[in-house]
Amino acid sequence: MSEVVFTTIKSNTDNRKLETDGRGYYKITLGALNVFNSANEYYKLDDNVKKLFTEDSSVLIRRIKSGSLKSEVGHPKLIPGMTRNDYFARNLRIEETNICAHIRDIMLEETDIDSGYGNGDKVVLVSGWVAPSGVHGEALKKDLENPDVNVAFSIRSFTKNKMIGGTVVKYIGQVVTWDWVNEPGINHATKWKTIGIESADKFSMSIEELKGDDEDINICLNCSLESNDERELTKDLINTLEKDTNKNIILDW
């Protein structure tokens, strides 16, 4: 597969000024589906993944409708001394002291761009209306308004990974939010729509670990989950994974 790399020096000037709605929101590409990341892993959009973005029962949709989908500065970090349980719970949580934006709407936008996977898939962009908000909102607004500064977002999600024909195919099992990062893990997820790199902060576990079968890990519906929202996200994630007959699924976040 050929790779086209765009520089951030001579990017299309039309992409440097974002569409706004007059209410403080900017339309920006947050990510994409039916795409490869820089690790050559394929993010697949299937019917189950689409439901996360479209069905009222989805935690993501409920957060959007309640006006509570916020973005943080950077993905949560694995701090020394933090247990797997703590890190899992932190990834579910949106910390008020680190908020930079409110995400009002999410749109899946079909394109005619071939995914490169060889099965006819076309890239689907994930766009959103984003307003600077919270403690770091002013810093984000300055970067969004500055045509010489790129702005990138990266999805914070839990994925089921399967090896299919020699390719790691990633299916999103739960979406928490999109964070403001320096460089994205998914192509298209920036103000300038440049090629990004994969985040170095990754963690994996089995379904059995998630369910808390291992008493030493005990990542279940208690232990560090501080809100009903976090417990609901975990429960939905477990239900999604248990529907899959592939018992060798590895969960990444």
C-alpha cells in the first residue's frame, strides 16, 4: 500500500480556518474509521461500532444529549504506583481540572477515500462541533484560531483487537471521549488534516481481567469507579465483549 505523507508547512490553506457556528463551536475532524493507524492496525467500522455513534442507548450518545461530553488535555497517563485497576478507572473518568473543550455533536461523514484494506471500505471521518471550555479552554481557543498552529484530537476508547489475514483489526467497544493531543494516532484527526503518529500510551487486558475474575486485578463494577457513569461504561463494555465468540480478544486503551 502506498503512503502519502503531507507536511505541516505547506498544508492546504483552506484547512487552516475552521468552520464556526457563531456560538463558539468549531467543526473539526476528531478522527476516522476504516483507516490504518501508524502501527498499521486497522480501525474497522461495522454495524456494532456504528451503534455506538448512533443509538440512544449508547453511553456516548447519552453524554452528548445531556451536554456532558468534555475533552481533556492529553490522554490519561499511567503514573508510577498506579495499579491496573486505577488506570482503567482513570481512563473512564473525565477530570474537571483538566478539561479543555465541550463536544456538542458528533458526525460520521462518508468519503470516497479508499481505506487501503483491500475490501472496498471507504474512509469515514468522525467530525464534531467543539467549543473551548473549562480550565484549559482559552489555550485551546488560541490554537484553534492561530493558522500556524495545528490542533489534533485523539479518541479515548476501548477496542477489541482481532488478527485477520495477518492484520490487526481494531473494533471500538466503548468510546469515552476525544482528547486534545500534540499528535494524533489516526490519520485526518487534526485541524490541518495531516498524518499523525500512534500514541505511546497503550494498555491491554483480557476479558477475564476486565470482568474481575483475577482477584489481584479485580477490575469489576467497583474499586476506583467513582460514579454511576463509570460503572455504566464498564458494564456496557463487558456486555459488548461477552457477545463476541472470540475468547482471545485483547482489550486496548
